[in-house]
Amino acid sequence: MIKAVIFDVDGTLLDSLDDITASVNHTMRALGYPVHTREAVRGFIGHGYRWLIRCAVPGGTEDPRYEEALAAFFAHYADHCADTTRPFPGVPALIARLHAEGYRIAASSNKGEDEVRLLMDKWFPGCFDAIAGTVPGRPTKPAPDGLFYILETLSLRPEEAVYAGDSETDIETAAAGGLPCVSVTWGFRDRDALLAAGAARLVDTPAELYGTVTGKRYG
């Protein structure tokens, strides 16, 4: 029996692409590097901040200013992560309904944990029972450590939870943690990319996600 839904954040709960793009390009300008289009940054997202900046700087992790760029991104994004970021349409109602029906709700993200808490408190106050973001010493997704932390916090077994995400990283994370994965198509990867990554169940709307999790109609 499913008792909890664990959500990815960027691309699943929240459309954060513009804020992430703005912080990436602020960093690129500060270092004198070329900026990136919104669609290019979309492809960089999903593997954590270090991967994001690896993709953004010309020399990747071998770039002599890679660590400087990473620090500059951290500083700017910490102050601007909520400027334009908003929930995807239908997501607040989904979260409110799951919460009202007694499901435990959690977030597992490669975003910094402070930013995750700020955004969850802003958009879904009182609804999240556990949060696992990036913190020192916890491997980022696709390692399942964040999922295990959430399950332990909620005193649940993997078979009592489902994981919802929008990327290949989320599919890998769920598999590593032993959780079923529902892949959403409204995020940062399209249907073809998700199918190529091995998605077993895809949903196109929050209402469809509700039905998949609960077995009930969203009406």
C-alpha cells in the first residue's frame, strides 16, 4: 500500500528554469565566459550543481576557473532561487489533495537543501513531511541516499512509497532505491527522452499522477 509520494523538485514540482538560467548566465558574465540559452541550460539540469557548472564553463571540470564559477553560482542562486520560480499548473492542488488525504509527502532534490526548504515553505506550506536536498556528506542523485533518508525519517519501507520525477536521473534514483518511479512529461525532459531512459510509467498531468498513485479518479 502506497503511503508516501516523494517528489523531485526542479522540473517536477517547480518550473525553476528561468532562475537557474539567470544564475548560470550571471556567473558566465562575471567570469567573461559565453552565456547559454534557456534551452541549453534545460539540458544541463538534473545531475546537481557541480554537473550544471561543468556543462556551463568552457573547459568542464578541467577549466581553471571551474571552482570559482561553482562558488559564484552558489552565491547568486542562493539569493535568487525564488525570483521567478513557480509551481507547474495543477501541482499545488495535487499536493494539497494528497496532504488532505493523509499521504506523506517528501521532496528529494539535487538542489541545495536550504533552497528546497525555502521553496517548499513558500509554495506548499505545511505539506511536506520530509526534505532531502544536497548537504555535505550525502551523495547526490542518482545515488539513493536522499530517498533512504526520507524513508527512515518517515519510518516507511521502499514498497510503501512512490517516486515522481522528470528526468533520467530520477529514473535511476528510484531504481537504486527500490521504489517505483512515475515520470512526468511536463518537466525538463520530453517523453522520448524519458522512454529512452527506461521510464516504466509516464503521466502528462498532475491529475493523472494522482490517479496513478492513489488508484482513484481526480474529480
